[in-house]
Amino acid sequence: MDSSSTTTLLLHLPHLLASLLIIWVISLIFPTWLGTSFILVWLASGALMFHRPTERVVARLFYRVRPPTAAELARLQPLWDEVTRRAGLDGTRYDLWIEDSDEVNAFGAAGHMVGVTRNSLNRLTPDRLAAVLAHELGHHVNGHTWAGLLGVYYGLPARIAMIIATYVTVFAVALAAQFSVLAAVILVLVSGGFAVAIAFTFPPAFALPAIPLLISWAGRRGELRADRFAGDIGYGPMLITVFTDSLNRGADMEERQQGPLGWLLSTHPPLHTRIRALEIFTTGPPGSRPS
């Protein structure tokens, strides 16, 4: 784990505590022994995110990826073996996946997943694709993938409850407004008072609105850390080439058009920032670690 992984876990803590509270409330429905078992099973279920057969089911259902064909694996496996060899790691610890997408992209997820889009495999030269794979390996080595996954998983009950509460409140206010504006205003005030009471009863709730921004900030730090890892094992100059090509194709334009909020919610730093951070690897022999 690096500092960005630790930060991500800490930022998910309020959602974890809120989820635990919800799970505890649900457990009160059952007899004591069954309710306690329900809580313990939920806490232990996060380990399934590192269970490779479970990961493979999650990969197909939620990440919409597939195993590579023999021809795709013949192109991808040697590059992955070279990247992991340079890093001094066992490449068989990870599963390679293909996403049928026209984008040039790759991702690391869960505990063992490394995904590459079909277009990346077809469009990127072997040395550029190897640099992208080195970046994704950096996410795994630094703990970014599993930290983010566990944070999202254990925060699901809280997020689901918030979504349900929001829809119920909006529906109730809209329904009340059909009969009386005063009734709608009173309902809004009561709902607001209830939310404030929950926040004072459960102080971590005050932090919830700021968490998405902070998680995005931690994600940007994680991307720079993964870039640094790729540079440390000799792929810095080639990763600069990949980013420069994307920059020249206008890859940053969509986020710029979204304004400051789009940048704050982005989990990736601007490409020019990533290029500048990697320029320290353009001097010295490949694979050397700058002082």
C-alpha cells in the first residue's frame, strides 16, 4: 500500500460506518444469534473480492470483459511477462482480460484483474502497450485497485440507502405539492430537520458530501504513483509517448469543457501534468530510479 491507497481507505470510512449502522439495524429483525451472524458474514464477504473465481464472475458481469482469444493472448502475454519480469513479480498472479471497446484504454481492478481494450491491443505498438501494462501493474503493486474496490463494496449499503431516501423524499414532496404547497414546505423542513438530526447523531455524515471530491483527488495521486512505478522499471519515456499522442488527439478537451467541477471530480490528472512528472525518466539509463 502507498499513501494514496491508505487515503482512499480512510476516505471510505464514513460510508463504511454508515453501512455498518444500516447492517446492524437490519440485523435487529432477526434473532440475536442470526443477526450477529448476518453482521459477521457481511464483514467477511469483502474477502470474496480477492477470490479469483469470484473475481472472474465480477469481471464478466460488471466490468463487461472477456478472456482473450488465443491470437490476442499470443500478443499480450509476452508483453505482460516482460513487464512483470522487470518488476521482479510473478505475472501468473494476475488475469488478463479484453474489453470490446473502441477506446484506447486499460485498467487494473480487484486483486488480480488487468484489462485492455480491443482497440489498444490492435492500435498500440508493442512497446507502447507494454508501457500501459506497466502502469496498470503499478496500480496493483501500490494497492490502488483493491483499496478502491473494498471502499466501494463496503459503502454500498450506505449509498443504496441514500439513493432510496432521496427518491422517497422527492416523491413525497412532489405528492404533497399536488395537495398543498404548505404541506410540501413542511415536509421539506421535516426532512431537513431529520437529516440534521442524523448528522449530529452520526458525525461522520457531515463528511459525506465532500468525500467524492477527496476520493477523486486520491485517485489522481494514485495515477501519478502508477506512472512513477512504470517509470521506475524503465517505461517512463514510452509512457510519455503514449500520453503525448493522446494529448495531441485532444484527450483532455472533454474534461476542460466541464470546467472546474469536472476537474475536481476527475480521477485522472491532466495529461500534461503526467508528462511533466515522467520527464525525470528521460535522462539516465532505462530502468534507473531517480534520486
